[in-house]
Amino acid sequence: MKRLKNIFGIIILIVLINIIFKSFSDYKNISDEISFNTLNVSAVDNKDEPNPKIRFFQNPDFTIAAEKTINSVVHVKNTATSKGSNSIWDFFYGNSENRRTVGTGSGVIVSNDGYIITNFHVIENANEIEITTNDNKTFIAEIIGSDENSDIAVLKISGSNSFPYIRFANSDQTKIGEWVLAVGNPFNLTSTVTAGIISAKSRDLNDYDSKNQSFIQTDAAVNSGNSGGALVNINGDLIGINTAIQSNNAGFIGYSFAVPSNIARKIYEDILEFGDVQRGLLGVTGQSLNTELSNELNLDITEGFYVNSTDKSMGAYMAGIKEGDVITKIDNVDIKKFSDLTGYLNSKRPGDILKVVIKRNSSFKTLSVNLKRSTYVQFYGMQLKDATDAKLEENKIENGVVVVVNRNGTLYRMGIRAGYILTEINEQKITSTSELSSYENENIYQITFIDLNGEKERLIFD
């Protein structure tokens, strides 16, 4: 019995020795692997200009992007003048015709000679714009140009040809889930950096807004003073201009939106080269597909832009795009909804030739479309164009302008669609789109349209 116990003890001892030996071997392998990875990290970090993507993967930090951008983001102070209110207090303090109001935001230096991109709403109605850089130097800025439709403005400060600036990146190449930094200079507190990811692309915050929005959405914290600041990738390159937040109390709750850098850059270059924004159009009207519309149209796809009509004077018609086609891709950009289409077109100019992929019946075709200069006018949430003599004769009317796109929510719910003819505003005849500008600041109480059946519709607003 005693001998059996000794044998049993020896067996247990052998098992324990094997377990200890195996554990030591595993530890050695892990240690070797850790040492190998540590050497790799050290090798990367010792480079003069490390690859941020590799470094971020191995040792997550945003220091490279932050260091490259914080000195290129500025504080923007907008001093505007508004008319006095003629209130009872004017009797005590004097009735000043002009009252000074001050607004603030951020801006991004995009060239070494001092050109700055910010939001239009940051500098709107400005009489004087003061720029404060991250090293607390102040400059008076000149407004070079602006585009309310995209909420982008271009400023210029002078005094140096060596301002730190942020380089543009290709915003079309950004991906959902990609890390980004939001850099702003709110409240003149010097530059502030927050981190997040790209939550979505081609976001349109208002389906009926005529501004054709196509934002990059991020969860990086952006508050009101950050408007006009930079959204950058981990390389520190500009992928967007922070523009809007989604909030019920003007504070950040997890959603912020940026104008893609491709659009901002195109507007910036247009303003510098031409003095205004050059817009190229395909010349199509239509709507985004969804399950309900696809079932109604008996289509086997639920994403894309369905073409309702084409303008005979525009490139889409000339290239062979027809009513009933579905645009699925332009160049290398997938078109899944209307904001994909407008977002890409807003980065292009008249004369650009695009490769447009359409689905017609059961086959796909690639067509080359030459963008034409826009002859449309934005008014009251609609795009309108002058009516041809044939169009007027067809509807047996003498005057009017044609609705190309209606993105005014109120008018849309009232039934106004593309193809309607606007004939009167406030009981005054409209003969051309050039007359619409005189109504931009006027209270509109009545609009008269001719519908698709040639019937008159008079809309009265309280």
C-alpha cells in the first residue's frame, strides 16, 4: 500500500512539473511577442515624421493631428449694426439709429498668406470682423466672398506670408467609423480640440430645404462657438468645416455636422478665381428611392436617385439620361440618396465631365455627362427657371417661371411640385426669374401657380 502511495505521488509530481514547464514556455512566447511589438513601436516613434495611422493603431493618441492644426484655427468676432427698436428706453438713453451686436465663431486658415474659411452665418451682416490667432495676435479681416447656400465664407488677413495653415484632404475618401478631431476657437479661449468618429456621411437635415445639404456627421463635441472650425483626420488634414449641431438647448448632445472639405475647397477656389460660386448641373429632377417608392414603380432596387424628368438644355438629356432611369453612381461615388447626388455635384463646376452610372430596366449603363452652368434661381425654398414660349403656349398663359425643384416644406405639403408654373406673387405678375429678387425681403401673402393639368392654384398665407 505504501509503495502504491509513493508511485501515485511521483505521478502527481510529474504532472505538476509539466504544467509549470508549459506555463513558462507560454510566458516566454508572450514575452517575446511583447518585446517584438515594443521594438516595432519604438522604430515607428523614432522616425522624424511617423505614420499617424500606424502610431494610432499601436499607441492611440491624437497629438500629431492636434499639433498640426491648433495654430491654424482662429477666433472670429463679428461686429454688426442693427436698427434701433424705438422703445421707451430710447427716451432715457437716446434713440440710436444703429445698435452694435457682436457674434463669435471660429475659422480655419487654409493658406500661408492668410485666407480663412468660416461659416456664412458667423460673419453675416458684419460691419467689422476681428480675427484672433491661437498666439493671441489680432487682425482685421476682409470679406472676400461668401455663399449662403452652403454656409461658407472666405476671409483674408494680412501681415505675413507664413501663417500656419491646414491642408485640404479629399472628403469623398472619408469612411464611417474613421477617427476625427473637431478643432475650434470658441469664446476666444484659444484653440480647443475634441475627438470622435464619423457617424454618417451625406446627411441632409431638412428634406425640404433648398440648400441641398450633404453634411459629414460626427460625434466629436462641437458647440455654438465652434461654428466655422476645422474637422480633421488623424493626419491633421482638413475634411470638413464644422457648421451645425443637433440640439434642443443649443448645447452638444452627440450630433454635429460639417460641410465636406471638397465642397468648401471648391467654393473657396471659385470665390478667389471668379468672384462667385460656379455651379454645374446635371439637369435632372427626381427623388431618392425607398422601399415604398420602389414597390410603386416596380423597381428591384431601393437605393439610388430616380429621374422624373430631364431638362433638354442640360447635359443629362444630351447624354441620353431618360425619365425612369435610376442614377446609382457618379465617378467613384455611390449615389444612394439625393444628398449623395447634390453633395458630389456641389464640388464640381460647369464644364466638368462626369461618368454617370444609371440602371435602366434590368441593365446598367455608363454615360458621360457634361455639366452645364446653372440658369436656375433660388427663391422661397424652390429652384426656378424662366418659362419658354412653348411652355407658356402649352398652358395658354402669358407669363410665369417654372418650378424645377421644390424643397419648401410648406409649399410641398400644399402640393407644389416640379413643373408647376409660378405666375403671380402678391397679385403681381412674374415674367422672369430676375424679378424674384425684389420679393426676398418682402412679406409674401399670396402665390399663384399653374399646376401640371393647367389649372390655377392660388395659395394664401396668413
